[in-house]
Amino acid sequence: MAKVKSQYRCSACGHEVAKWVGRCPGCGEWGSVDEAAPVVSSTGGSAARRALLPSTAAAPISTIDSQITRARSTGVSELDRVLGGGIVPGSVVLLSGEPGVGKSTLLLEVAHRWARQRDERSLYVTAEESAGQVRLRADRTDAVHERVYLAAESDLSTILGHVDQVRPTLLVVDSVQTMLAADVDGVIGGVTQVRAVTAALTSLAKASGIAVLLVGHVTKDGNLAGPRTLEHLVDVVLQFEGDKHSTLRMIRGIKNRFGSADEVGCFEMHDDGIVCVEDPSGLFLHHRADAVPGTAITVAMDGKRPLVGEVQGLTVETQAAMPRRAVSGLDYNRVSMVLAVLQSRCGLYLGKFEVYAATVGGMRLTEPAADLAVALAIASAERGKPLRAGTVILGEVGLAGEVRRVAGATRRLAEAERLGFTEALVPPGVDTSGLGLKIHEVTDVRTALTVTGLAKRNRPRLEAVE
């Protein structure tokens, strides 16, 4: 038989005693010993077999209501895509990104649309800007609404007081690294402070059902600043990316307890706010009337989203002992490998040429699926002959010159067909059933050069200067 024993614990140091005492034997604090949860102990007297009585009994998983985690739309379609349909009440979402990428602009738009599309309140708390600065941004982006409340505070206790007064269903905190928990040691932005603030806001979300959106800073390496436990405390971690030279912005899911973690949302930044881009493939293509040597089209998979992009290559004959190799938007090491394969396996000698390789529209192509497109773009530039219009190219290139299969090839080809492409160069074994594209299967790079008519040189070489 098991029996229930009372247990007493000091709230200051955690010391446990068998009976109540006025002064803690551990730390000497007066009046800090309180009764803790009852303990069930075995009659055998083994201390290792003690257990706390649960406050809520375990229930069969079939009886748990799944509707309590039903997502609610934010009104921003691309953000909903990444979140898995919207924000779940009581969840905590952490959004990180480089300074100036548009995090505050996006979340102010979310707070505005949340209040506009339903009769509920949203509270935007900022510690990095004044209330006047946020109002100026709201005027510029047309995000002013009577049910959007604004507070410029950095003290956690004061923020919790604002929540009690306003009673919002959505809370935006910008940013978690600038909040201060007065009863916790440490400086603002330190490990202890960030952990305490995040834990308190997470407890608030779970207890009240308020959806919480947190802005997080990043380090100079682009990683989320703060302790690693910060990512474990929250339900969703999103990364906001963007090039300062481009208007394109992307949100990537890093962690998502309510949906897929490999979705990507696309936005475009304008002077009057941030706009969702439902079909971003057109941003990465240069629309021209005539075909130009040195260009090739491929399809990248960003998460589950196929994106059609353009690879450009340029070769310039030079007398320099070490010709230049310049790469933008591509993996430099993979481009170097492709150049070696072209020379060793295909007889395309580029030792006296400067080689430039880049993408269009600020797109980053770092996956191996773009290898064959890079190879044909450079070969097209060196030969002085353009590829056929309407051709899309997929394939990973190995050191032996072989062309390997890539993941999601069918989805990539379907996206290319939707955008009007008519031909495709693909590795062998790709399922092309149901597609209207003219398919050319190539086993190696040399075969791909033959199929595209780049096996022979059309452009005359420059004569060496005496």
C-alpha cells in the first residue's frame, strides 16, 4: 500500500523538510517554508520510488480535442503558408532576421490585419522605438486601426499589466532582447534575461490563450542571438531573409510544432509597406526578346516551393597568368568543380579565360540541382551560341561528368511547364508522366553539350598579343 506524505519546501532555496518550520534550515530565511505538492511513497520505504500526485489525470489521446490547436489566419497569406495555415491561439512564434530587413514592418501589418478582420484587439509592444516612430510607420503602410494598441515599454511587469488592461488576442513584442525582467539578475539582452523574459511570455500564452509574436536579434553570422534554449521554449521559429540590394524578402520555417518546417514565404518590400508575392518565379527571370549566349534556366526547390531562376555565365579571354573567377548567388566551390569537369571531361579549356557566373534577381542557388545549368551557361558563353528558348535544365554534376537525379524533379518540371517552358534536359529516370514538356534525358555533361549544340565552338578565339 502507498501512503500520502506531506512535504514542505523553502521558496527561497528549495530546501525540503518533513514538517513545517518557521525558519528554513538551509538558508535561514524566516517564513519561506510552504507546503508543497503531496508525495506518494511506497510502504517499502524506498526513497527512489517516491512520486508526486498529478494535478490532472492522464487521458487517452483519442479523447483530446484537436480543435484547441486550430490555426487562425493572420491575414498575410505568405506568412500563413509558412506557419501552416495561421497562428494557433496560445502559441509563441519567434521571428529573427538582419537589422532593417522588415521584421517590424511585417509584424505591424500582421497586428493591423488581425484586428481588422475580426472583432478582437492586438497589442504591439516595442522597446526599440518610440510610439511616435511606430505611428509614422503605421501611417506610411496604412496600418492604423482603432483595435491595434501600442505600448513603448521595456519592463516585463509593465507589459503584463498592459496585457491585463487591453486583453488582446495577439501580442507582438519587438524585441525579446530589449525586454527587462526586474526580478532576474543580468543585463538586458543577456542569457539570463532573455531566457526569463521568453519563459514568462510563453507561460502567459499557454495560460491565457494569447498568440505571442516575438522579434529576435541575430548575430553577425546570421544565427539567432541568445541561448539555444530560446528556440526550445517557443513553438515556431521563423527566419526573415533579404538582400539589401533587392526588394525580395523571404521567411523560412526553422521549427514548427503545428505544421511543416520547410515552407517558404515570399514578400516584396515597397515604400508603402510589404506585399505578398504569390508567384515569385517571375522575379528571378530576365524577360528578353532574343536568346543570349551564356544564359540557362533551372528550377530550384526552396523548401517545398519550386522557383524558376536564371543562371548567367560569361567568359572573357585574358593574358593574365591567373584568370579571374567571380561568382554571385551560386556556390563558389560547386562552380569551380563544374569548371574542372568541363575541362577534364568535355574538352572545354578555360585556363585562359576569366569566368563569371551569377543568378538574376538576387536569387541564391546553392543546391546541386543547378550544376548542369551552370555548366551549360558557361559553355554557351564560351561557344558564343545561345541555348534554345523555352528550355529548362535540371541535374547534379559529378566529378566523373555524369548527370545525377535531383529531388522533386517532377514538381520542378510541372512549375516550368506552368510558366510556358516547352523543353527540358533532365537526368535519366525522372518521372515525366502527365507532363507536356519535350524531355531530353542526358547521362553526362558531354551528352548535354551535344543535345544543345554546344559541342563545337562557334566563337573565334582572340589572337595572343605580341
